[in-house]
Amino acid sequence: MPLTLGLTGMDPDTESALTAAFNAANARLGRPWQLLSEKDAGYVIVDMDSMYGPMSWLRLHAAQKQVVGLTTASRTQTDFRLERPFDADTVATLLGELATAAGVPLSAAGATTTAPAPASAAPAAPAPASPATVREPVDAAVAPAAPPPRPVIAPSRPAAPVATVQPASPTTPAPPVTPPAAVAAAAVVPAPAPAATPAPGAAAANLAHWLAEGRLKGRVRLERGGQQILIDADARQYIAGSALKPLAPLFDGGVIGSDFAPVDDARWAAEAGKAEPQPLVRLVWLGGLLAGKGRIVEGYDPDGRFQMLKWPQTEREYPKHFRISTVMMKGPATLAEIAAASGVPATDVADFINANLATGFAEEYREPEPETDQPKSGLFGRLRGR
């Protein structure tokens, strides 16, 4: 049978890099594979770490396609797995396994004895030490989706140069401003700007408000409830391990500007070597999840209808969320309707809705305004009005 492969559910840069790696790997194997559209391909690679990857997988799975999940996660719901970062070697290994599964075994020697492809033909990321593919059982009803992608979903905010300026006296010239390049990476909380301090008469803001309102700049460290987290607000990343539930104490009570300590480049690099930085949107999501304590947060109608705008990255720590997402993607529904259709308690549904309202993946549905009759104009309009 012909060996055909398709690519879908990924951004243009990933698709371009994967195409280059495929071409190099296919050449080493004697070009037994063809790259076709997802409709015509026997196997399809889906970026499960992307925004639309899980939805693409659901569609292809329903069409009984053989799906390869491109992901950083150690497991995935797809039939096969290609680990990220990838290169021509890991793609060649994948193609060999897919060919074997299709009953067309290929020689694996070509992927290891042939000279490596030119550097321009494959991504620069090193090949992972673990196997390139893992076959997993599929349980679409409860299987959690892969952890959030390494690329940041929310657009990065440009780093604002920070400078220290002393007030000048009438007779003494002001000292020189510290060059932005020397301090751009330093973590500071802007002060005394009002945005970096609690509003007059109000308690210290919850960490969720600091994140949602963009009140942090640079790299900072926060310790609270026995937990520590490093945040790079400009790069929209944080370091505190991959699990979210242990970070819940960070959202207890209020936080003031002095609670955030600056973090230098050396400290950030050292911590990044221990735990991979995570997208800050995951922390925003967790803050939303904890905000309502089982109820829809203030500002939204608890009896209103809610809908998902796009498929979220469900967390493996919360396996029920996959079922809630599946129901909400079908169309607007009330809290009670979603709970009944998903079989998940209403308190968990409310928390999940709050989390996705915070990240912009969900919204409260509003009935469209009725169209008003346009005044008739022109000869034909006047004739139709008679």
C-alpha cells in the first residue's frame, strides 16, 4: 500500500520545519513516503500542543484516520507520538514505525548510517534521548489533553526599559541614566506607578489580578504558602514545575508590590535548568479556576449561557475538564445544562468556565441584536413598498 503522510493543526513555522525534517528523513529512507493533504493521507501528524490540535485530532479520530501527535508530553491520546523537539533522525524513526504498522517495513539502517542532512534542512533543536513514538490507547471520553504548548498563547508584551534617574538640582547636572541594555533583563515591579500598587483603600490584590492586569514587569520571584515561583512577565513565562495544583497557595490572600523580589539572569538560568519554563497563560488559567470557589465569578450571569470560542489546553491534573470542553464546544449552554450533559458537578463546571473566561477561551453568550428594517430608497425600493 502507498505510504502517505499529512500535516495539520499546527502553525506555519512548525509545518515548515516539520516538512523540511520529513523531506530529509524520507530521502534517507529512499523516498517511500508521499506528503499529501490530510484528506488524502493515510497518516496525519497533528500538533497536540497547538491551540487547534485537540480539535483536529477529534475530527480525524472520528474519520478513523491514523493520527500522530506532535507533543512535548510523555503521552497523548493519538495513535502514535512524535516527541518535540524533532529533527530528521526522529522523523525517520517515526516513518519507519508507521511503515511497519502499515505492513511495509523499511530498513532502519538508512536513518543512522547515512550522513546527516544539511543544517538548513532540519530544525536546529537536538534530538531527544527518549523514543520518538509511543503507541497509546485512546479514550476520548476522559483522556486529558497534552500539557500546554511551549509557545506562549498570549502575545508577548515588549520589555519596557527600566532606568534609574535621580532628580536634578538647579546647580548640579543630573547623573547619567543607566543604559537600558544593562537593566532590561532585571526583574522589577514598577514603582511608584499606581499600576504597581493596590488602589487606595483597597486590600492587596490577589496574584490573579496582578497577572490579568499586566501589572508585573521583568523577572520576579514570589514566595507564598510554602511555594516559590519565578515569573518572567515580559516573556510570559514562569518556572515552578509542570504541576498546577501545588501552586494554589500562591493565590491565597492579597499580594503587594514588595512581595515580588527581582530575579537576575543567572538565577533564572539556574532554575530553568531544573524545570522547564511554562507559559504564563497556565498560571492565569489556574487563577481563574480558583477565583469563584465553585460559582461563576462576579460580573457574569450565573444563569446565563456560556460557550467555548476555541478548544482549550485541558490539564491532565483535571481529567473531568475534557468532558466539559466537549460539551461546551457544541454551543452555548447554561451551567446546569453543561453539568448534566458532561456528568460533572456544577461546582467543577463553574470553576472551569471561570478559568477559560480569564484566558479568553470562553465567553458568556449574548443574543444578537435584531436587525432593524433599513429605509427603502431608490425607485425599486419605493415600488416594493407600495
